[in-house]
Amino acid sequence: MRKASYWRWAGWAVAGVIVASAARLAAAPAAGFATYDFSEMDEGHEKAVRLAIPTDLPSLRGLFVDTNAAGGDTRDRYTLPWIKAFAALHGLGFVGARGFDSHLGSVTVFQHALDKWVVDSGHPELANVPFVVYGFSAGGGFANRLLNTLPERVIASTPLSTAMRMVIPPGALQVPVCMFSGEQENRLNPLLGDTMATNRPLGAQWAWAMVEGQGHAESGQATLALPFLDHCIRLRYPADGDPRKGPVALKPLELASGWVADNSTWRSGLTKIAPYGGLAGADVGATSWLPDEDIAYLYRAYATFAPPLKLTNPPSGAAWVLKAGADLTITADDSGFPGWQKMALYDGAKKLAEITEGPVRFALTGLKPGVYGLYVMGTDAKGEERVSRPAVVIVGE
């Protein structure tokens, strides 16, 4: 049986060779996977969906669900290095689709596919596995519809560039969600603002991250989305959870155990974050709820306007994959923040290293398996702090 080492928490260790960015290996072969296809006519067109399972994985703990944008096809995205490595760390299969949308019929097709795959794949645990959900545009719409339909099976969700306009059942409010949009999505952002203003005061465990200059595009969101999903899996999946024995009772998260960010401060130079209850006077409807301190710090790096620092290796916005035991040298461009007094490298809230002079360069050695949300933070002579946008590094087995 496959060892359960994907439940270990990562240390600082990183060696080996960078496998490649997702963009460079989008057409990688599907070696080492078994795939199962299902299609059904709905709303006058074919909706097709594919399950991919690593051949060395005897039992699934869950599914990484990433359905298509309008006119798109995500059925082969399980070959992307960052998706493949993330899924392997947590013992997940992958589901992608073509022809899906945000309507209830797409969820019905998905459920019919699961029923068939229970038989065809020899994985009866598919009847019970929980989901982590990622999706851009219409894929984000499906993520929202799945959350509203089967909230008890969604560990966490990261919809990109889509609105949450459906009636929200109470169970969906307690599922951690991080929504993404670009600053230039002028029709979408007011809808997301209304969604947060309505549901955050009701206790919704939701966040909204927006970055300046971006429109309707999938571009770098994985640098926050993957650590967010990773932490939610670790926080919500019970130690004795086993979908082979029945439904997995996901652990609820307490509001008071999380952190919050004041979205109204994103243009201030450094978005304000605090433990739950620590933003006195902030409008709750304009705050983001985050599951823990690490994700709050990473959110601040991702969702702060015009950061003057930039990672260059790996570049800000990149999703890199390394082999266990690899070494990695982190570098950054500090030209936008002259006169800094100290510069630190962070993984979430954890400071990994600090320098007071010289080029911004940090050496990490022997990285252990895990998901690393890396960024740098500089401090000037007045004590003002500024960050870079993050990069995510996934270290596999």
C-alpha cells in the first residue's frame, strides 16, 4: 500500500532539478495514470468529464476537481506538474471536463460520472471521497455550484474570475473559499463585493483576493490557491478519515481560529491582517477570512497593491515543482525598494532567513515534501515593510 508520507508537514529542506513550470509542460504525456471518461447530453450539448488516477495509488483520499472555462477543456490538466505534484502529496485523483458550466445539470453529470467510475475504476471509495476544487471562469462557476450542492463533500474551493450569485445554503458558509479576480474585471468585482458584504457577516469562511493590472485571466492564482487548499486539507481531513469505510466527516473550522484581512487596505502598501477579532473597526463585509496565520501572511503578499519587490528565482507568480531533497537558491529584485535595512525570506508566516546587506539571495537545502508559499519582505530605516508577490514551490516525494 502506498505510504502515507503525503501527510507529513514540510520542513525547510529543497535538491534536485526543477522539473519545469506548468506552461512548459502542458502537453506532457499521461504516463503513470489510468484515465476514465464519461459523457452525457445536457442542455443540448455533450458534457464530457475525465478521471485520472495515479497507477501507484491503491486508494484515493479525495479528488482535485478543475473543470473547464467556456469553450475550454481541462481533461488533460492532470499532466501539469503543479497539479500532478499537489495531488500526489495528498493522495488525490483528478477530474477535468469539457462542456461544463455553472448550471445544476453539470453537477448532475459529475455525479453520474462518479457513479460509473465507482464500478469502472475499481475504486469504490469514489462514492465517498471529498473534493478540493479549483476552476477558472465557467470552471469557477462549477466550483460554486458544487459548493452549493454538495457542501459536505467540499474541503475547500478556489474559484477564479467568477461570481457567486446562487442562493447559499448554510453548510456552504462553513466551507473555506478563496475567490480570485483581476482589478480590471469591472463587471465582476461589484458582484464579488456584494457577495462578501452579504455573507461574511453571516459567518462565511470566505476570502476574496484581487490583484492590480489583471483582467479575466488565469495568471499566478495558484501561488495562493494551492497553499490555501493544502492547509485546508490538513486542517479539515480527519486523521481517521477513510473513504473506503464510508463518507468522510470533514472537520469544521471555527471562525475564531482563523485570521482576517481588511480588503479595504490593499492599496495602503501592505494589506492589514490580524488574528480573528483583531481588526477593530473594520467592516466585516469588507474582510477576508483565512484559515490560519500562514495563509493570512501569504494572502497579504498576494493581495497587496503594487508590491515593490519581485522574486526572480522562482519568479513571482510561478508554480514550480522540485524533487524531495532538492536545493534551491531564492533571488529577488530589490530595485523598487532602495535603502532597505533588512530583507527576509518567508514561507507563509515562517521566516526562513534574513539578510542586512548585499544581493537578495537565500539558499535553501534539502527541501522536504510539501507546498511552500515563498515571498520576500523588506524593511526600511523607518520600519516600513514591503513584500513581493509569492511563488509556490511544490516538493514531491
